[in-house]
Amino acid sequence: MRAHGLSRRDILKASAALPFALFAAPARAAAPPAEAVTPALIAAAKKEGALVWYTSADLQMAEMIGKSFEQKFGVSARVERAGAERIFTRVAQEYASGIHTADAVSTGDAAQFLAWKRQDLLAPYVPEDAAKNIPAEHRDPDGFYATSRSSLCVIAYNTELVKKAEAPKSFADLLDPRWKGRIVKAHPSYSGTIMTSTYQMVRELGWPYLEKLSKQNVMQVQSATDTPKKIVLGERPVMADGNEYNVLLLKEAGKPIEVVYASEGSPFIVQPADIDETPLTGESPRECAERLAREKALAVWRSRPQDSVLGADTIVVVDETILGKPVDAGDAARMLRLLSGRVHRVITGVCLVRAGATGQLPSASEAVPGAARSRETPYEILRTGNRELRTASETTLVTMSDMSDDEIRDYVATGEPMDKAGAYAIQGIASRWIPRIEGDYSNVVGLPLALLYRMLREQGEP
């Protein structure tokens, strides 16, 4: 973390064998050159003491990596395992309290690293072996983090309790009445893998699918590593989601488990778009939210031109001042004091880029001169070739009750305000201070579902 010690960053370089981002150094304009692990770095690390690694990887695998690290370098590695979303909250809480425990971190939620980078919590460092073995597109261009592993989120079943011919072949099969009370599922509020897969499931199958699945009396556990274990123990015969590699490891160990790659496809990864979110001079709040949504959509679309891409950005506005995400605990407290006892606006910009076989789109920074808006068509439309770009926004008025200094301090300490526009989450603890809203609740959460549904329908998406 950002505890600027005498040689913390240099000492941490000796930990290059672990898959993580390093914590604690000021930002740089470009990635530093790749560096080898030298005897001097190993000696410095030994003098410093144990390296603390927060990870969401399976505990058994994480401990194996930690022991391998210790054997190779002779430096103690303290492995602390938790779900990705718990790690994110813990880091925020520790940083807000001035506690700097974690030296390195790895999770299954790629978006977290964008937040940590923006908050200046990560140290730029490129290990020599990472530069050689990890493709550039899987490394942060500024050298703050890299993709160390990837996995599918899969269905699986107990081979002693379910015959192969009767096993579910798709996510749709899980809705069959015969599986009621027989399914186990992990939770997105704990696991980064499940957070990512839930996003993909909603994108591909729609939210109603999860509502139907919830009626199957599903056994809910925390981690994507827990569901395969419940299967081999026979506590449930089928799992709706979980880490593929844990399933395969258990199968190789002779356990009664088999993986299913759903006919609809298996959730893989959400690609984040790292763009500069600074408002432009003279830009209105609505224009800012829509531009950022457009830039995010285009940034991802350019690497996935075969897909339809959704970009969204939420801002909070009070006294015409735009409040984005807080950079630290002090900034979060400042935002909450501004909002306390007042009515503010929440604006979410949404941009849909429709895929096609030919045509070009403007650069992410280029303005989109869409048609004039009306009640019938409340968004701008740009068509180039057979590509279509639709940009819109939704505004909701939110009333916040008075918050005392103690309430603000305690709320910030929970970690919930971090990485939230305006430093609060209406769907979380902050709901106790929000007696009234005017407009779309889902817009305040971060995505105006009614507007998005209309845009998808009119764009011809199923």
C-alpha cells in the first residue's frame, strides 16, 4: 500500500514470481523497463521480512505458489486468501485507516486494478519473465499490473449422483423443475469470478434468467472455489457456476465430478476500458457522462469489432460540480459533506455500438454529431457504413439526509464509497440516508435499465 518506506518498492521486486500487482508507488507516464531478479534484490527482501500476498486464488493453489516462492528465493510469503470483492473492500478499509499491509494482490475482478491504479495504490514494475511470457495486450501499458491467469466459469455435476445422459447441457437446462433444490451457486458480492460471470450472464441471457434460477431453491455459497467442493461432497449434485480449473483438478484427483461447457457458452472475462475521465473545459455534466460512455464503448469495440458493445459512465452533480469516484478516503468524505442534506443529480451516460461486417467509426475522442433529440428518440444516432452508434443519458434526482461527521467517517471506513461516483452506493449502506428519489432507481445504481432496454429494442437486439 501507499506507505512510502525507504526501499519498499525495490524490495518487493524480489517477488516477481507471484502473479499480482505491487502496492505503493507514485504513478509513472510509461511502463518501466523489464527487470531481472538479482541477488541484491533477494538479499534486500530477506532483510525486509515476509511478503504479504492478498489473493482470490484457490487456497491450496495459492499456498503452493507461496511455498514455491519461498523455496526459490528464501523469502517468507504470507498468503491471505479471500474472495475478490472482499479483498477490494479490505484494501479500501485499510487504506482509509492508514494501514498498509498488502505488498501484492491478485484477484479475479480485472476492474479492481483500474480503480487501484486511478487511486495511485499500485507500483509500476515489469518483471523480466512477465515481459517475455505475457503478451503486451495482457499487460497494463504503464506497467502497473498484468493478467496472470484466465479461467472459464462452468457448470459441473457429481458423476455418482447424476448420469451423463441426464446432466444439464446448458444454462437453460438448470431451470428444469427436476433440478429444484439440487443446485449450488457462488455469490457475486464475494467472488470476482462470479461478479464477472454474472455480468456476462445478464448480457447474454438477460436478468429474467437469474430471477428464474433463484426460484430453483439454489444453495448459495461464497466462492467460485467452493461450488466444486460442494459437488464432490454430494451436498448438491449440480453447480450453476464455479472455477473450471478447480473442477479439473478434482477430477484428476479421482473425485466424482465432471465439467459441462454450456451450449450457450461459458463466461470468460470482461474487458475493462481504461480512459481518462477528466471533464473537458466547458462541458456540461450530461455531455461529460455521454462522452465518457462513448469513449469506453469505442475503446473496447476497437479490440472486439465483431461484437455489439455497451459503454456506460455515471456521475453525480451538485451545484453544477461533477463528482466522479473518490481518489481516497479524504476525497470520499469531502463528497459526502457536499451531498449531505441536499438534492443532487445522478447522470448515467450510455452508448451502444452495434457490430457489423464493414464500416468505420470515429476515434474515441471525436464528437458525435447526432440527430436532434426528441421524446420519441431521446438519444443521438451516428451511422457509418453498417455500424451504428447510439448515445443517451438518464438523470435521477436524489435527496440525501443530513449526515453527521461521525456518520461520514464511519461510512467511509466501511470501504463502500470507494470506486463509487459521488462516494456512495444507494443499493448498499448509504440507502439509510436516501429518503427520496425522482426517476429511475437503476440509474443511480449505475445502469438505467429502462433506457437501455428501449435502446436495445430499437436497435434490433434480441
